[in-house]
Amino acid sequence: MVRTLLATAAVLVVSYSQVQAQAPRTPVSAKPVSARQAEPQPLFRHASVNEAWAAVQQSRKPMFLYVTSDNCYFCKKMIQETYTNPQIRSGVSAYSEPVAFNASETPELAKKLGVRAFPTTLVISPENKLLHKIEGFVEPKDFAEQVWPVLQQAELERREVLQAAAARRRQAEMQSQRIGLRNMHEAPADQNMVTIQD
């Protein structure tokens, strides 16, 4: 399992490097672009942090929180260059609950999260622990090198937790069945006998 995840990450980094080497560089436009406008199918699929947190609690995947701000050039650049990368989009979507929020609209949340620069990317565990923090713009290759190990480790831990929970459920079911069988065998004899009266 670990080898498969590591191999997938290596393929993604190598694939990106090959695509990047062949792709011409285009300048970033200066017009404002929101997280939802930049992508045909939104990477940041949750409408709010609260909605994403509810999904985290259900799926047990970490929250992938992208914090932006009004008039932030590098926030727009990160959306256009990093988050539109197909490998990054698919990996973030598959292994986390992604959400974006504008700190200009909710400054108290940004302060609570310790956001000091824009953009900021946070990966937060279902136990509300900060797993990783990136401040500022990051190129796709560097982003993948920083984030994939965190998301892979979180996925391994999630699967272990889910497997342990499933094992506990199976064990409880088996114990319940044993108790039911034992109760059936220990029933008083007069309950098992049918009496015929004249």
C-alpha cells in the first residue's frame, strides 16, 4: 500500500516535470479570478469551511484549506498555475476535503487559523491538528513535493482507522452472535418442551 502511494506520487512529479518542460510559459493575467472561476469543475467543492469540516468528520479525510484575500496577485497565480494542474487537482480531490475561503470576508477565522500571508494552504486532520502549512505561492512541482507526503500519510492513517473500526464492528457482531447462541442453549427445559393437556 505504501509503495503504491509512493510510486503514484513519483509518477505524478515526473509526469508534471515532463509536461512543464514541454509547455510554453504564459503570463498570468492581472484581472481578478476567484477559485470557482478558474476551474471548470471546482477543486474547492465545499461552499464553506463548516460544510468542509462536516465532510471531514464523515469521510475522515483531512481538510485542505486554501486561504485567499481580496486583490491578492499570488492567490490568483496559485489558482491559475498550481491548482489547475490535473495531477494536483485529482490528488487533492481524492485525498482531502478541499475548501477555499476569502480572509477579507472572514478575518476572525483567518486570525484563528494563524494566517499571516496570502495565499496560505493548510492541511488539517479530522482531529483538528495542523498537518501542513504553506505560506505564499508555490509552483506545482514544489507543491506536489510538499503536500503529497502529507496527504499520503493522512490516507494511510485514515485507512488504518477505518480498518480498525471495521474489525471492532465484526468482533462485536461475532460476540453478539455467541451470546445469542449461548442464551438459546441455556434456556430452561420447560421453555423448550411442549406440553399436551387433555
